[in-house]
Amino acid sequence: MARDPEAYGIILHPSVTEKTMFQMDQNNSLEFVVRIDATKTEVLWAIKEIFDVDVTKIRTRITKHGKRAIVTFPADVSAEEIGMRIGVF
């Protein structure tokens, strides 16, 4: 399946810290650094386009290091498996 290159312009890279690893285990979620002007709808579209998975919830926050999106996946989708596909481990 061909992926839309614009999706990779919205999702810049994963954010990997001890806290995000804990959240991955506890809440089945991953954190990504996203484009500063990206909306939740655009982030949802990009995650679905890149990983071909459903999303339960998206929370965003802006820090001094950029905009972050915490993406929570449903129980049938493993955040750990997605993390392995993108090289978090």
C-alpha cells in the first residue's frame, strides 16, 4: 500500500523517554513530535496513514521543544509492536 508522503511531514519522529516507555506499557500509547501547526485531525489521519491502525484518543501539548501528540491505541492494537516497527527499541 502506497503511503502519502504528506503524513510523514505531520509526524516528525517518536519521543522516547522513560515516561513515554512507561505510558506505552500502562496505557498502550506512544508519543510523537508533530508539526507545530498540526491539528488533532491531521495527526489522526497521519497515524492511520503511516501505521494502518485505529486510534482511541489523541492528546496534544506544546512544549519548548515543540508540539507533542500522545496517541492511545485500542486494546487490539499493541503500542509496543508499533514501537518496534518504528525502531523505538
